[in-house]
Amino acid sequence: MKISVEKLAKNLDDDELYVDFARVGKHYFGFSLDNKKEIFFRRISKEHTQEIDRGILSFRKEMRSVLRDEKKSSRKELTLLYDVLLKTLVEKFTKKKEKLIISTDGLLRMLPFEALYSSAKEQYLVQFRTLVYIPSAKEFLRLKSEKIANMANNTIVVFANPIFDSSVVERLRGANNRMFEMKFSNLKGTAQEAQSIKRIMKKSRVCSYEGVDANEENFFKVKQPKILHIATHGFFIKSELSNPMLNAGIVLSGANSALKEGRGDGVITALKLSGMDLKGTELVVLSACETGLVKQNAPDSVSLLSKAFMQSGAKAVLASLWSVSDMGTKALMELFYQEIEQGVPYLEALRKAKIEMIKEGKSPALWSAFILNGEGG
């Protein structure tokens, strides 16, 4: 598919702004575009690029510290990142754009832009803008060009609390013969998450697979649900495999035993996920994903999983950029699903849930980890 400014602009609404970042050498480049083909291009200096990367890593380190020690988070890095990274690209436009469609590169893929802080407004970005992420301009145009298939039912399918058999470290051999360690601990707290969805979503049929039933066999029997909610670990392996879609994935029941025996049961790569039949699926939720970002500093992991599910037909993917506590995840997900039950579109439902947590004084460590990729209505 050929990408052009004209095509991008044609697919934007009046209140939307497309913002794209690319990392080339020692510089970030950014451009913003509206539906009137008004475009603003910016080359970010080497010094500011280094400052951005340091700021992202510092912010993520602080978020881990906040979650671990329950400290109060600072807005220093978030204010700096807003001023250096986004302020000019967004505020350059004379007409206010309510919705930002963001495509990122490099370490920017590890940054939840809604947590950026405007000192002038004394607000987080999510409080005065709606944000959605897209893997690329090509994917944005593909989603716009494809029609959502007619839904056969109003089903929400939930996979939660898979039993990995043990929490011992198992090893998975990559194609380059290096040994990669993966440790999957059980996620008992996700059972409550599944129960909350059943309790809240009374207008939908909720089909839940939990414990040993949250396995690969049942997973690939799923066909075109309205929402597919997966509460499990994700993984990302640094390797030299020619297809990066083999480096990321999710795990389900039996994964540890399968790895120990040299089998792949329960270990589902992004490549395999991309072959699912999710045409018509409006949303995939990856609620408890440990994507490997913290340990590996691997900015591609979330984008690879999101890309895989969107290639399988899903219109949008909600995924986390770092691991959040069971209680933090449960709080956000309950607020999110309560809004959906009232008929609020997914993107606005997520925004409302985050704003409610901000009002409650919750740290960005709890609410900003979850970002929506694709289309959110």
C-alpha cells in the first residue's frame, strides 16, 4: 500500500491529528498532520533525543519504584517530555484537535503519552486530549479501508488465571541456538478480574476459560467474539530470527511443562496469533501482560502483539506497557467495563477510567500503563 500525505489527510476527521515519530540515527523526527493537509515537521536535535531517551527510561524506573514501594510519583520527567517531544507538534495547529493518533518508534514505544504533563494546564495529557496508538501509517490506512464484519453474537470471551504448572525457570531455544530464560508465575488475581467482567457486562454473553481450561486448544476454538479478554503473561525474546513475529507472544495453561519437555503447547507466538479468525472482533484486551519491557527494554514487544491481533482482524488492542498490580489492574478494568456497559466507545471508556483514577489521586504507574492500539470508536 502506497502511503501519501493526501491519503492520510483524507482519512482524518476534523477533530483528529495524526502524529508520527521515527528514530533515524541519533535523531528523532516527528510530523503532525490534519485533514486539511496542514503539516508540521520537526527534526529533534541529538541532545534533545538523548534527553528524551533518558527521560523515558527514568520515568519507567520511577514507575517500577512507585509500584514496588508505593511512593508518590514525580511529574518532572513527564513535564520535560511533553515540552520537548509533543508540545510544538500539537500546539502548532490553530484549531484544537481533540484526538491524537500516534505512531512511534524506538524507545518512544515504551512511553504512554497520556501521562505527559502540561505545566501550563496543570493536567496530564489524557485530561485534555484523547489518544490512540497505531503501529504505522500503513496500518492506520488498512484499518480505515476495511469494514467491520457483521457480528454473529454479542459474546465476550475471557481467558484468565491459566495454570502454568510451576514457577520454575524453563528455557526456550531460539533459532540462533542461544538459550533464553522465561519464568511464568501463576496469576491468581486474574480470576477476580474474570468475575468482575461477568458481573458488570450483563448485556453481553460472557464465556470464561479459567485455570486448566485457559489453554491453547480452547483459545484457537474462539471465533470472532465481540471482545477477547486475555489475562496472562506475554513475552519478548531478543533474537536474530528473520521474522520478528516469532520473538513475542503470550502463554497459556501448561506452558512451563511444555517448555520443559521441548514442546510449544501453551506458548503462542505473535506469528501464530496473527493467523486467528478475529474478523469482526472489536477489541482484544491484554490485561495482565508482562511484555518483557521492564527486563529487556524491548520497545517492540507490545507493538508486535498489537500488530498480530490486528492482522488477525481485531480492530483495536488494549495492552499494558509494564506489569501493574492485581488491584491496580482490577480497578482500571472495572471502571473501563462499566463505561462500556453504558454504551461508551472503547477509547472514551478508557479515557474516562483513567481520569477517574486521577481524580482518586492514583499514580500514573497504575493508570497510564494501559494503551489502546488501533481503532477505539
